[in-house]
Amino acid sequence: MKSAFLTEPRNIEIRETGMPVVKAYEVLVRIAYCGICTLEQRLYDGQRSIGYPIVPGHEASGTVVSVGSEVIGPIKPGDHVVLDLVNRCHVCPACLSGNSNLCESRYAKGQQVLGAFSTYMAVKPQQIQVIPPSLPLEQAAFAEPLSCCIRSLRKVGASLGQTLLICGAGTMGLLHLKVALAIGVRVIVSDIDGKRLEDAARMGADLVVNPSDIVAFRDSVRKATDARGVECAIVTSCAPSAASSALEVLAPGGKLNIYTSYGDKPPLPVDMHTIHRNEYMITGSEGRNESDFFCAVRALAYGKIVVDDLISNIYPLDEVGAALEKALAGNVYRVLLEMQGT
């Protein structure tokens, strides 16, 4: 089999390796597609490190090859599946309280972290969700990022009849848009890129605004909300000004979620008195739990969320370096790696 090993920043090598040794409680999956997430991009360009060498990749779909003798559950060879590659111990306080995305052991030594830039993977059955054959495997690879958006929207309590501001119209911002529209939320999308605003409007955004002119931005949002502001806002752009603009139009009692991660540690652009006076609720969201992932898989399988318009490019595994450079270029949505035939 083949795997792509990141050995140092901007150096990734395709290596021939032995097939995974599948334990009795594991499942062997042939990977079909894997998305290149912001995490993989930051690992590749050196902004973040988990250690070298490492096989990146966690937004994966594929087909079951074999099932270990001690695996319990309705998983069989030939099943089409998506992978939820978070390591969860199921015994720490985070796991037991429903926040398994924050499992205290998810990065513990001795575990497989990421790994889907490979033609095959051996995984635990709890890391698998079976999908119907009618769902294209390239679209199924969006189950992981979609589940993160579902968690994000749950954190702000977005619901029917509310108005949500999404700051940033990249892949994750537009996935948030698709989920929010599916649950009946009115959505305003902001971005400084005119093409991305056009795409957001085409995908159903109720209003698109450019926040470059903060006065015009604030006036547009307040006009659309009868001068009250938005009930909830989600920041998917890593530009510090995105959070500032969200706070400009957050209604009293509103909820703000910092969805994106940052290479540095920018301070929150709001004073404590403003939070106090307006009863703002400010939170973050990191990854997803099992429920979020299950919900994402069903939404894709039932056709309630369609993501084919977010696939910008598909590269074979042998061209992983070019794929990563394309993803880093910033003028695309999701870039996928295809393992079949590699």
C-alpha cells in the first residue's frame, strides 16, 4: 500500500508500506477520498506540528475490506463508510459528559493520529459510519467537516426564525450556510472576497455583505434585522477583524462562536463591560462528538445537505504535494485526494 508521509514542513513523500496488521477488534478500510483540511495545510506549511514523520488526513471515505472477529455491529465487507478519526477513550470526564471531541486522551502516545493520506487504514469500529451506496464517496468525505459545523451551530443554539451571521465564506463558512438553511435559519454571510460572496448568494444566503467598510456593513445588517442585530454569529475566518465585525452587529443576548483556529493567540476584541451589559454568550467549538458526526452522515445520505459544489479539485495520491499547494493557494474550496487506482 501507499501512504504520504510529511517529514518536515513542505516535504511530503509517497512511501510503499506494508498493509496494516488488522487486530481482532479492528476494521480494514480501503480509502477512496480524503479532503485536505486547514489542519493538513498548517501541518504542511509548518504553522503546526504533531511530530514527524506523520501521515496526515482525517476527512475520509472508503470501502470496508475486512472485519475483525471481535467487532460487534452491522459492519461488513463491501460497505461504503466514512471515518471519524478522533481518538476517544470513553472514560474521561470529557467523554462521559458528552464532549468526547475534547477527550483527554485523543492525542495520547501510542495511538494513530490522522493517517488517511493512505490507500488503506485499520480503524476501530466506533470510528466508522456506514453510508448508503447512493451517496458518492467524494461527497461522503465531507462528513467530518460537516459534523464540525453542526456542532458549531448547536453551540450558538441556531434555530428556526433566527438570523445568523457567518463571518467568512470559505469552505467551512459555506458548509455552515448549508446546514443553517436546512434548519430554517436566516443567514447573512460576510467576506471581503466578492467571488465568494457571489457563491454564498447562489447557495442561498439571504444577504451577503462585505465588511471592509465597517459602517456600511453595520448599517446593512441592522437594516436587515430591524436595527436589532443578529441573534447568533459564527466566525470561520481567521482574520481578527472578523470577530470584531461580528460583535458590531450582535444583538443583546446574542451568542458568538469562535469556530476557526488561529496560528497565534489574538485577544477577543470586546471589553468585559460590553459582555456584561448585553448578556453576550461567547464560546468556541473544537471538532465534533459522535452525535454531530452521526447527524452529518444522515444529512448527506438523505440529500438534505449537498456538497458537490464545494469540491474544487481532485488529485491522485501520487500528486499530494501539488494538491497541498493548490489548497494553500486560497482561491479554492475543498481539494480532495483520490486513492483508488493509486
